[in-house]
Amino acid sequence: MPNTFAYAMLFIWPVVTIVLFRTRPLNEALAWTIIGGYLLLPNIAVFDLPLLPAWNKDLVPSLFAVIMCYAAIVSRRGKNRGSTSQRVTEHPQTAFADDFTVRRGQVLFWGLFLLLFGSPIITALNNSKPFIDGDRFLAGLKIYDGLSANLDLLVMVTPFFLARRFLYSAESQVVLLKVLVVAALGYSLLALYEVRMSPQLNREIYGFSPHRFAQHVRFGGYRPVIFLNHGIWVAIVFAAAVLAAGALWREMRATNEAGRWLMTCFWLLMTLILCKSLTAIVIALLLLPLTLFFSARIQLLAAATIVLAVLTYPALRGANLVPTKQIYSVMASISQERADSLEYRFDAEQAMLAHANDKPWAGWGSGGRNRVKTERGRTIASDGYWIIVAGVYGWLGYTAQFGLLGFSTVLLAASRKLQGITHASTGLTLALAGSMIDLLPNGTISPITWLLAGALTGRYQTACKIEKPPHKKENFQREATNRLDGVPSSLGHKPKPMSNHAKRPLHHRSRRQG
């Protein structure tokens, strides 16, 4: 059970959020509120309120970030009623209220938004009858259950909407990368402590252990848990931070800060390896060379390819096109224990996918209806986030959630003529792609994942197009017209003035003198 301090932290964090927004630029304060709250707040400490979302580590940072962002907008609109000079001297990082202009992707964005919050209602209507499975009896779902699911989804995706609105600019995306790397750098000290001393910080500080201790004894040592659900969650945070540090090195390569970010990148990579989570290590090692050595265009194409593979994975899995046996053989050559764990996940996916296809469009709903039991009556564990979403909300809900996560990366790669797509933005696409890969075997969805997706969505929707230079023929025609009209040329030389003799009419004759 959580101790008193664990519950107190849920009320201390709003104060921390207010201080951050009062002392730091809005984009930085927003990033620290969401990322810091996710990394530091306790997991199972919760206040269940009637008719309202649970007061826990998911709700508190997002709710107070919304309140402070709204307060900042209202405050700036009040200042804009003042003099013009007041607007000019305003800090550039707080000039956000009037700069967000959506230029593309609005229909797709709102379509996915409506699908996200409409699918739980369809799910509730489609599961109104009681669910009976052996000795299990579950009452039918009602509209109230669909609305309750919508509240949970709203809390989950709030970081996405905040990042889309306030972290869309190229400067804000550099800030987001820096906050993620610095937060992971501080977290690495706690991780190294638990690597040496065993995962015990959560128990010592908050009074409970978030997961079974036996799962974090590996390779003769320990893997850290700190304040997250599991060691896998810790590892994927470090994997994203490694890619973010590499992107900062590319972004700052012409400055004196570049070496600092490169050293941080390798420090975080070393910490990730000590976390002993194979999937996260493979993701970082595969994507880090792309971040460090390849062009922004190749990075975008690689990230879009990964995202498309994740989006189509359920269809490929259902058609038996995923080479599970070959993947198992490769894993067995590395570690038989990890290979057996992967085989269990593949078998569980197959059983749950068959169950999900019995109600493919809207899913089975909450309450464990999406779970499958073995012949011995044991419930099969569902680890992959994709199969959980497909089983609960159906393919409508899967399309909405994974579409919001990944559509901006694909469209950024498809659009070659957008301004401001820097190495910071492409680094975010690779960090997001790596996080989405881990959603296939694990359920590591987090506010950080939604924050990255929202920032990229805002970048895609607001980026200006690169204007084409005028054609040479059109340019010369314009210059010839300007010369005839006596207009200064844009090519850098002035038209020759006409002489007085040329200005005189041809029939004019001077008077005789004398």
C-alpha cells in the first residue's frame, strides 16, 4: 500500500507545476510538467472520485498543465490589448497565442479525434448483453461505460493536444528534446543506484513495490524500476532519450554545445545497456546511427517506414506474414530465456487476435472481456498495447489511437517542401518510431509518447511550404517591362536614363538666332 507521502505527492505536484509556469517559458514548463510528473509521481496511489477521472499520476500533470496553459493564453490576450510596443518587447518564447495557424491535415486530425471518442460509445452499444464465459459473468455495458472510457482516453491523450498546440515550433521541439535528455540524465543516477542495490527506491520512498521483484533479477544483476510500472518502461524512456541526445548533437553541431550532447548520448546509452531490456537496447542501437550520421530526409523516410510497419502489424499478424519462427530462432541464439518469453507472447497474441476478430469493429469493451483463458482456466496475459486496444475498442479504436500517434511522421516524410523540418524534428520522429516499436511486444504507452506525437503533429500542420523561385523566363520578362516603365531593376542595375536629345520630339526645330 502507498504511504502518506505517496498520496501527498499528488497534491504537491500542482504546486510544482505552478512554480514551473511562473519561472520558465511556457514550452519548457509544459515539457517539465508532463515528463517530470510521469517519471517521479507514484503509480498506484489514487483517489477515486465519483463521476470523475481517478486523481492519479496520469491526471494531475495533464490537468494542471491545461489550467496553466489556459491561464497563460488569457494573460497574453489581456496584454495584447495594450500598446504596440508592449507586444514587440514580449519574450519570443511566450508569443504563442496568435502564432498557431493550421495549414494542412485538419480533416484527418479531426476525423481521428472523433473516431477516438466515438468508438467507446459504439463499443458500449455493441456489448449491451451480459458476457458469460464459464464461471465468469459480466453485466452488459451501458452508455455510461462508454462515457467513462472517454474520460480515461481524454486524460491519456491530453499531453498530445497540449504538445500539438504549444510545442509545434522548431524552437520548442529543441526545448522538448533538451528537457527529455536532462530528465533522463538525472534519472540515470537513480537507475544506476538500483542496478547496484536492487530496485527498492519506490518501496523506500512511496512504501510499495510496483512490480514483482523476481522479474527484475537478470544476468546476475538487477534492472531498475525506479517509480515506473516495470523495468521495461524505464528502458524505453532511456532509449528515447538516447535518440533525443543524438538529435541534439546534430542540431547543435556548429556550436560549442555539440560535444556535451554527444557525451550525454553515450552516457545514456551505457545506462540503457545496464537496464538489461533487450528490446529497448536493440531499438536504440538500430536507430542511433540514423540519428547521428544520416541526412534529415533519410531519417524521415526510416521513421515513416517503421511507423507504417507498426500500423499494419495487426493485418500482417492476422495473415500470418510475420516471421515469428525466424524471430524466435534469432532470439534463442542470444538467450533461450528471452526466446521462451517471446514465444509465449506470440502465442498469447494469436489467441487474443482470434478473440478480437469475433467483434472486429468495436471490440469487447472493458472489464476483462477482451481476455482469453487457456484450457486449464488460466487467463492469458496481454502485454502488447496494440492487441489490448484492438481487443477493447476494436479496429476503430486501434485506427484512432495509432493513427494519432503515427500519421504526422508519415505525412512529414511524404512532404518534401515544408520549412523548419530540422534535425530536432527528425530526431523526434525517430524517438517516436522507436517508442511505437515497443508497443508491439509491450504496453509501454506513456505521456512521453503522446507528447512526442503531439509535437510532430503540430509541426506538420503548421509548417509553411518552401516557395519556388520564379522561372528565369518570367524573371527576364518582368525585368524588360520594368526597364520600359523606368522602374528600378531587381537584378541589381538601374535602367539607363534617356538623354535630353532622345526626349525631344523628332519634328521639333530650333529657332534661328540673329
